Amino acid sequence: MSKRILFFCFSILVSSTFFAQRERVDYLPTFDKRPLHYGFYLGLNQNDFKLNLKESSITDANITVESTTGFNVGLIADLRLHKNLNLRLEPGLMSNSKNIIFNHLNGSSNPQDSIREVSSTYLHVPLVFKFSTDRYKNFRPYLLAGVSYDYNFSSNEDNQDDNSAGQFRMKTNNFMYEVGVGVDFYLYYFKFSPSIRGVFAMNNEIKYDDDPNSRWTAPVNFMGTRGIFINFAFE
């Protein structure tokens, strides 16, 4: 993610923490005693692919990924299990795009062979545990850990065309694990919770071409999402 975006988000976290430490009135004193509460979140993401190549018939295979910043939006259902432990379901939509560059095809007769643009929209459904410290005045740090399911609306998995026809295909159903850190800020009317988390694929997401010697997919042993999410939750 660009340095400007990260610096902006870090500034929000620091300034909000400073405000919470100075605040003398405890807002929403009974909020965390609710057995169940709801909210929503907005955020940014930057996803690319973890690539692992294998020996194949394609000599000198070289693949790189260029990513861009995408957006997240979703809902929150939070179940209180203990005063310091909550279980959260956070279904939402996530969008991003990436360019996959096949450097070993740069000299091909068709320049379009060396690049595939992958624009994806996902149904992203995380189930995470939230481990919180005790509340101090109007803020409360926490850690996140859990798993998520991604349904890729743009996968093209069932498309009969493959890379020889210009179609790069990904699997529709994917599974991730997530870890993160954040802070709850208790405001007058609601709780504001910025967080940053890493998301990592557990399964291989690439849909291989039918040709076992495909110049695009034959060199790939594993291709899985890895990304950074910055979410702003309102509960």
C-alpha cells in the first residue's frame, strides 16, 4: 500500500489514541457487557499473490505481480464469549485488481501474451476471535485471529477459454487465515475500531490451463492471495 495511505491511517490511530487518553468521561460504559451487538466496516486493501514456481518445460520462467489498492465494505456480528474474548462474523465485499506479468514472454510476437489483468470482486466472510485487553478509559487494544472464506465472482473457473485465448482463470472457492491488531475507541454515540490485518491464502488459487506445457500456468506450483487490510469499524 502506498506510503501516503499508511501514513494517513497511522496518523488517525495515533491522534485517536491521544484523544482517548485525555478524555475524562467514560463513554458507553456498559457497551462490552452486551452478549451480542452489530456494526459495519469500511476499509482499504492491497492484495497480491504469493508465487512459488516449479521446474517445468518452460525454461527461465519469471512471473511478477503488480497490485493496486482496493476497497472493503461489510457487516459485523459480535458475540461476547468472555470479558476479554469475542467471536466475530464479518461478511462483506472486497474488490481489487492485479497485473500478472509473465516476464519470460516479453519477447513473444504478441505483447499481450506477457500480461494478464486480474480484476476481482470477492464475497469475503471472516470468522475471527477478538482478544481484548481490559478497557482503559475510552480505549481498548485488541488482537485478531481467525479464518475466512472467499467466493470469487470474477474467477472464470468454468470458462472453456484459457490463457491461449487471453483468459486467466482463478478458482472460485478459496480459504484464508487472518491475523491483525486494532484499538477500540469509545465515543459518545458509538464505538470506533480501526484495525490492520494480514490475510493469507491456504489453498492454491490458480486454475491450470488444459495444456500441461502452458507458458502461463505450467511453471506455477502455488499461487495464493496475500494482502493487507485496513478496516474502520463502527459498532
